[in-house]
Amino acid sequence: MEILIQLVLSGILLGGVYALAALGLNLIFGVAKIINFAHGEFLMLGMYAGFWLMTLTGINPYYGAPLIAVAFFILGALFYTGVMRFTIYKPELTQVFVTLGLSIALQNLALMFWQADYRTIQTMPPGYASLMVGNINLPTDRVIAFGFAVAILTAIIVFLKTTFTGRAIEAVSQDLMSARLMGISPQKIFLLTFGLGIAITGVAGGVLIPSFYAFPSVGSFFVLVAFVVVVLGGLGSVTGTIVGGLTLGIIETLVGYFTPDLKEATHFVLLILLLAVRPHGLLGIKGAEKETLK
Amino acid sequence: MLEVSNLHAGYGDAEVLFGVDLKVQPGEIVAIVGSNGAGKTTLLRAVSGILKPTSGSIRFKGKEMVGKPTHEMVEQGLIMVPEGRRLFPRMSVRRNLEIGAYSKRARPHLTERLEYVYELFPILKERAEQLGGTLSGGQQQMCAIARGLVATPEVLMLDEVSLGLAPVMISRVYDAIRTIRDLGVTLLLVEQNVNQALSIADRAYVIQQGQIALSGTGAELQGNEEVRRIYLGLSSTEE
């Protein structure tokens, strides 16, 4: 029984982290209907940002998270104005090629500048690496990353529901033309969405580096996780992202304990099952998988 | 108030409007009627900035607005209610109305405007928490008009308000349009429902193949046998 509680709690912690890692992807898809294949690379850059912040300046990425957020917001805004702005009303294939190309370029730039070494940092002093609750053992870094996930997801939901700007983002995601007729500038909303989405992804990378190794192609692992989370929970739905992340985290941890060989396979078995039974995801909007800007 | 001259617009290589001229005076109800595919919706889209005109002039309150993005038109008080209602389907009625006040122009008036539209369409107050996508067609149309009113228009452009509505709903929507005029809002209607539109309009334009073919007062055009037969596809025996 105890082992089951331990596994589920670990799964929830992992799931929260997965949700945070996928949120930016889903936000950008929900609003601009663009699938960002370079999402994993932005996460990779976030991990390196956390790594270099700690090794060069000694600032722990947990304290440095606001800094990473600001830097990655600017990066996301540049990503939009410099690249994605030109693809926004273009066919899906154009968007796929542009983001896929960017993904390959970023991976190789990282390889060139930072080599293929696996890197990580230690943020906790010795003896504080894990929290014991009764007989349950939780890695401190995971708990902190989970805390970030809860805080950021909550903040995004509150922002989207209660502010005029947040509602304008929702409006654009539901009907672009109507949103324009209400005086909403789509350019402004797209810019903001890309900034926010990439900022969240950067912070996710920054708080993940203490518990995962960073290397130039780490993004391709996380982008697959993010796709599974988003499809599982539902395209374009923030609460869906939470549900998708937790579901994947818990199932993966359970399967990983009982049959370690199948751990990674769970992602794809889940994905295939879901696509067969419920293609719009657990909480997704029916038809969202076919949605384009209108 | 609104003066369109020699307006050309289209989609890609397909030109739809070939030099449209029209004028709307403050306080008027002006109708644009014509058959399917004549360019009515394209005209409103071009005026509202949703579709960029290829050439011509759109003067609003004396200012040249052609080529300006839609959100600048909205800030000036030129508001369009699109064909097919196009509510935000997964937002409640209240949220749909509130987003109408997104512009700087409208935001300070949100509370009073909400009260006003709830009074104009009491059903919306009853359904305030229901999702926009779950309303009936007529209720959606009311909500779309109300959302346009929350945006505090000086000129409100309504595209095919009666399309797909039951007759009783059509007359309710038209009653509301009369009330809106009394509020001091100028109205520009685009309609396939020619009789309804002409009976409410002070003036009207008949658009045919992307050009204004005829204009006059609503009553004049309604009585004009030739208009009925040739331009509007109605025969005198049809009623």
C-alpha cells in the first residue's frame, strides 16, 4: 500500500512537471493554430539557461526564474515577429516545415556552442536532496518544480479568465474574425501568446535542469511528452493540459515500477488508444484537431 | 458620417466590388439589398477593414480610413455584426457581451451598456451564464447585436441579421433595430430579406454584380415594380 502511495505521489509530481512543459505548446496551438515543432528546443534552451545561470553567476534557477521568464518572453516575441508572423495564415505544411527547420537549427547550434555533454546542476545542499513524509520519499527538486507548475498554471488560468487581455486571447482562439470586430488586434495577441508560451517553456526548462540532464537533443524527448500530454488532455485547453500531464505522469510511474522496460512505451500506447477512441482528448473541444484560424 | 467612394475589393484575383459609392448620414437607417453573390457581405467586410480594399476611399467622420486595420475602425465607433452571428461559442453570454467592451472607446461604458442591452433583450439576461454556442439562432443573433452595442457604435453595420431566423424572431430583431436607432446609432443593414429591409430603411441601395445599380428611399424602391422584378427577383404575384 505504501509503495502505491509513493508511486502515485511521484507520478503526480512528474505529471505536474509534464503539464508545465506542455503548456506553452498548447497555448500557442490554441490561439494561433500553429503546432510548434521547435517547442522542445525552447525547453532545451531553458534548461541551458538554468544551467549557465547557476554555473556562471551562482544564481539558483529557482530564484532566477523571473529572469528566465523575461528573457524567454523576449525570445518568444522575436520568434513571432522574426519568423512565425510570416506563416500565420499560411498552410499547415508551411508552419510544420518552418518550426521543424528551426528545431534542427537550434539543436545543432546548441551542439556547436555547448558540445554534446550531459549537464546538470545541484541546487540543494547535501542532505536536503529529498523530503521525507513518513516513509514517503520525495525529491526536493521535483517538489519545487511541481510548485512552479501549480503556480504558473493557476496564474495562466486566472489571467485568461479574469483580465480583458486574457479574454481577448481566448476570443482570438475561438473566432479570429469576431475578435477583430471587437477591436482586438490579432498581431498584438499573437505576439503576446508567443511571448507567454515561450516564457513558460523557458521557465519549465530552468526548473527541470536540476532533475533532468540537459543536452542539445533533450528537446526531442520533451516535445514527444508534450505532444502526448496535449493530445491526451485536449488541444487548446489549459485544464486539459493539467489532466493530460497528471494522467501521463501517474501511468508512466506505475508502469515504470512494475515493468520498467515498458515505461517509455506507455506514452505511445496512451496516444494511440486515445486517438482511436477520443481524438479531441479527455477535456478537449470536439473538432479542435481540425481547427484553423477563421 | 460614412462615405464610401469608388471602392474596389475582392479575394485574391477575383474582384467582387467594382467601384461602389454610398453615403450614410447621421441617424439614418440605410439598407443595402441585392441578390446572393452581388457583393453585399464583401462590401461590409471591406468597410470594416476585415478585408483590405484594393482601391477607393472610405471616409468616416471626415477621416480617411481605407486600409486601416479593423481595431482602429472599432476605436472610431464603426462596428460590424458579422453574418452568421459568430459568437464566441465557448464563452458565456455575459463574457461574449463583456468582450464587446474590449476597445478603449467602449470600456468605460461597459456597465451601463450591459444594462441597456439586457433591457433591450431580456432573454440575454436570463441566459447570461449559458454558453454562446448553445443558444438558439434567434438568441444568438440578439447576443451578436448586443455585443455590437456594447462596443458603443456610432455606426452599426448589420450583416444579414434575418438569415436563418424564424419570422417571429425576424420581427423581434427588427423591432430592436428601430429602438437602437432611437438611441442615436446610425445603422447600415445588408439584407437578402428585401421587404423587411426596405420597410425599415430611410434610404437604400441596390447592389448588383459589385456595383450600385439603384438607390432611393426605402419606400421608393419598395414600390418600384422594375426593382422588384429585375433586381430583387420578386414577382408581384409572389405575395
